[in-house]
Amino acid sequence: MSRARFDVRVSRTRARRFHARHLGAAVDEHDWSSLDPRAYPPHLVDRARIAWTENAFNEYCTAAGLAQMQQAMLVARVPLDLLAMASGFVADELVHVELCARVARALGGGAPIDYDPAALELEVEAAAPLARAAELVVRICCVGEALSVPLLTGAMRAAAHPVTRGVLQRIVRDEAPHGAFGWLFLDWAAPRLTARELARLGRSAAATISRYETLWEPLVGGASDGVTREGFALRHVHELGWMEAGAYQALARRTIAADVIAPLARYGIDAAARRPRPRGG
Ligand SMILES: [Fe+2]
Ligand SMILES: [Fe+2]
């Protein structure tokens, strides 16, 4: 395994001009200097820098997953309308990488994240081309993106600074079709999958949900009277782009049940079986 330090390589090659519509416009519309780290306690700014760097890294991982998903769908000869819809998703995620990295930079710079670049390629259990594509769509879109859309929307509504709010608005706008895609794909693919393949999709979805649950450990929370358990002003927490942790976790649990497990069940995919119970009720 070879490790690498995650860094956002924003190049100024001529290629960037071709992507002005994506990268340039999205980045230039924010007044980055208005997000002043001196307005917040240094310890909270450090946490926010780490969180926004992790957001950038997660967006990068999603870009890699979506690229792999696209290739698997091409191999599986998925209909062109579905292929065309998903073909812009990677570019969306690259915009999100840069936006999140810019927030971290505005707050004083990105935090170091070491990772194995080869691990960006997801291991897929299924062998048949359509089942492989379906496994990736279910894990990335039906679980990952369907879960992230309401959570990002919650964070966007709580975001109390024009920069964090604007960045989250852009991300939410792009993510909605990513979340919707999984169900459009399953409309077409689910009737073509065997009972055994559907059962495997259920296990795969359940495992993906379990991995997300570890992300819901309290970040900054337990607020009462406008102050978090750690003594941070809730207003600062919101300006830096977080929801209060208790509200975030409650929303995540509701979303898993209503927007992931229930719709998957309608396609004969049981993601509730043998799933560890979430902690804290
Ligand atoms: Fe994204
Ligand atoms: Fe996305």
C-alpha cells in the first residue's frame, strides 16, 4: 500500500479554461475573504478546517466512485439516457472538492489527510456486469448520495455565513440528481436482476449504511441556550457550516429509514436485515 497526502491540485493549465463553467464560476462567486477565522475561537476554527478538508476528501472519493460506477454501467450496456444523466456527476464532485478546499483555505489552510490512492477503487463483490453496476449504484447513489442530500440540506439551512451557506447551496443543488439517479437506475435494472443478486445488493447496502453510521459521532453539539457542550457559541458553529450534532444525528437516522431503506425495499432490496442497531436509540 502506498500512502499519499491528500492535496487539492488546482492547476492553471489551459484545461481549466474549458471548465470555466464548472470550476471558475463556482469558485469566483464567493467572497472568500469575508470568512474571517479571527472571528471565531482558534480551537473551533481548527475543527472547521479539519472538517472542511475531510469534506473535500470525501467529495474526491465520491468522484472516484462515480467514475468507477460510470465505467461499470458502460460495460453493462445500461441505456444511454441513464449513462448520459450520470456522465456529469464526476465534474460536479470536482467542483465540490475545490469549494470545500477553499473553505478550509479561507479558515487558515487544509488539514493533513494521508490515504492510499489505490483504495479509491471500490471492491465489488458481484461478477456479472449488470450486478456489478447495480452494486456500485446502490452503494454510491441509493445509500451515499440519498443520505447526503437531506444532511447537506440541513447543514445548508443552518449555515449562517454567506460563504458556508453559498457553498452548501451549490453542493445541494448538484447532489439532488445524484440522489435521484439511483432510483431511476433501479426502475430499469431491478427487474433484470436475479433474486440472489437483489439479496446481495441488500447486504451491500446494509454494510454501506453501517460505515456511514460511524460518521455520526458527535462533532460539535449538545447545545442549550445557544452554547454547545464544549462551550462554543451555536451561532459560530452554524456560521462555520455545521448543524448541531444532536439534530444532525436525528436527521441522519430518519433519512436512513425513510429515504434509503424504505425505497430500496420497494425494489426488493432488503437493507434492514442483519444491520447493527444504531447507537443512542
Ligand atoms: Fe458532492
Ligand atoms: Fe454527489
